[in-house]
Amino acid sequence: MSDKNIVKMDDIVSLAKRRGFIFQASEIYGGLAGFWDYGPLGVELANKLKAEWWKAVVTESDNVFGVDGAIIQNPKLWEASGHVAGFTDPMVEDTKNGKRYRADHLAGVDSTDLNELAELLKDKVSPDGNPLSKPRVFNMMMKTWIGPVEDDSAVAYLRPETAGSIFTNYENVRETMRAKLPFGVAQIGKAFRNEISPRDFIFRVRELEQMEMQYFIKESDENSTYESWRNFAWDFLTERLGISKDNLQWHEHEENERAHYAKAAHDIYFRFPQGFKELWGTHNRGDYDLSNHQRVSGKDLTYFEQASGERYLPHVIESSVGVGRIILAVLVDAYHEEEINGETRVVLKLKPELAPYKFAVSPLLKNKPELVEKAREVYRMLKKKHGNVMWDDNGNIGKRYRRQDEIGTPYCVVIDFDSLENNDVTIRDRDTTEQKRVKISEL
């Protein structure tokens, strides 16, 4: 995407539904705000993105280990982490119809100060034109109950982030993997946030999936480690995923933006249709997490460094990105509208490694058994080698090309009558639309 190829959110939403990437959750019942279902192509794209992240963070590393924590944890975890008391957003209510809104969004400022927001909103009305209540705090954790009795003793929460179980499993991982500092713990998993006003398609949702890594270090190493993981995030987006650098920029958190415990925080912003917004965060969390869990649990979480004889609480560098946001960024970056031979085509210029299908195989004519048989032979061969290969014999060849362009398939393979004679096929390149003949044995 470039300035000459600005993408509207409606374009992405339409493509996502039309081609089977993302659907509104429980759509036949009118949907549910902040929840989305991933269709066949969306699942493939998401799985490839997650696999690429896992490979880069865990598989290719000598000292980062994976975990998969439970969605519901002991509620004391969230008390220790500060989520019960502090995981809040400022909220206002439409005094006539009861609709709730983010106070900072209506005020147009990045602030959680209730007095400041009250002053800014004193003469404003709701989107429906009604008076607004005074701003108040709203805890975004989703509450549930464990067991048959719904009372205070049974209260639990759906996790608001995946990092919690990383910190509580820090000592388990260190002992079982015989890990020495520095080392990291990574996790991909669902989190739940009762957003006051979910918006912008899958950008701000109530059920999300996170890819997070917490890197445990000695305090003296925090600056170099922090810069290393900042560079990792940028390189992953630009090199591994092929996102244009023109659509990315750094945002350093000012002191009033950072969490009270954070020593430093940088986000990579992506140029979404609604403007440059947060995509990937790198944060220096200090020893806030382990010190609080040590205090509340009573467990010793210090690390003994044999070489120096020191014992200390590790500090933590966090690298975190949402799966939904990275999917949205990849779709927006890859989305292009181009004129080819006087006609406009929509094409997703995804990196071939990320495309839901790498090849689409077609017989030139679906009513010719000899072409279909040969095409099926090629299809089975490519599927065995590459896995995700699509069979497409619906419509004329031009319509098939347009369909495959829209879902980002890099190569269309067509079997025609010459294929029967010469054992070759026509391969069409998605990005250039150029076609060439290639021997089947060379595919």
C-alpha cells in the first residue's frame, strides 16, 4: 500500500467476507460486537503468521521456550499483576439510552484523567445526541464463576493478556529446562477484554489472540536487550512478512503514556485505514511482575547467578503483538487495485510463504475429461509437495485468475490440450500476470 493506493476499511471488510477470510461471529443472529470468526482462508493466513512468529522467536532461538497457559487462572494472579485494580478505561454513558462509550475517544485525547475528561466533555453530547454522564472507570476484565455457586468466593476472570501465566511459570520453566539468564518464555493464545466500544473491524475486539514473549535478564543488560528486541520486531515485519517500511513508524511512549512500572516502551505503528495505530509493542517492564508475584504468592522467585554469586530478581523485556492486528496489517499492506488491459483488478500481493494457497490448479475446460484427469494428476503432485493447493474449475479462466488474485495465490497452473501432448503447463504469476510454459516434471 502507498499514498497512491490508499485502502479503505470497507474494502478490507468486503474482501474478507467475500473470499472467506473473516466473518462476523454468529452473523445469522445479528452478530455480536467485538467478536469475529475466521473462515477457511483466514485460518490459513493466521496459522502461517503464527508459525512464522513461533519459528523466529522460539524454534530459531537457543534460549526461548514455549508455554501454553490456561485461560482461567487463580484470581490472585490478576490481583498481583494489578489488573483487578488497574485494568480500566474511562467510560461515559448516554443518559437516555444507556449506551457506553470510551470517554477519551469522545474527547479526542489520549488521557485517563477523569477530571480532565469531564472538563472536555461537559458541553458534548453522545453520538445519538443525548446528554452524557460524568466519566468513570470501567474494568475491562471479563468475569466468570468457577463451580456451581455464583458468589464472591467463586469469582474468576478470563485472562486479559497471556503474559500472566508466563510469569507464574517462570520458575517452572527455569528449573525444567535448566535455563540460565538470559532466557525467554513465549506464548500464543487467546485473551479477553470487555472493550467499551470495539471498533475498526478486527483492530479493537473483545476476544483476541496474542503472540507474546517475556525475556528475563539481569538489570545491567536491559538497555542492549531492549534494543535487540526492538530491532527484532521491525525486521520481522519488514523482512519476514514483507510489510512496506513506508507503512510503519516508531512511537516512543512519553512518561504519561507508559504504565507506571515501565522503564521504557516503544510501539511500531502501522498505517491502518483509520491512520497510524499501534501494531507491535516492546516494553521494559523492570522487575515489576516477578516482585509482585513473589510478594503475593510468598514464593522465592529470585535467580542465583553462580558465576558472580549474586542473587536477584530478573528484569523483563516484553515483545507483544496481536494476531488480529497483524493479520489486518498484512491484508491492508498487500491490498492493491490495479488496471490491467483496461479492467480494474483487486490483488493481494502477499509473500508467497503467507498466501493461504500457493498454487491454484485448473483444467482449461472442466467438461473435457482428459484435461480434468491431467489437471487432477498435477493437483495431487503439487498438494503432496506444498500442502495448500487449490482446485479451481469454476467459471472461465479469466474469472479464475481474478478470484485467485483476490485471495493472494501467487501462481495459477492451467492444464490445456498442449499439456496432453507435451507434459507441460501454463503458469501465471499473480503480481506480473505474465505466463510461461513449464514442464510438469519441473514444477
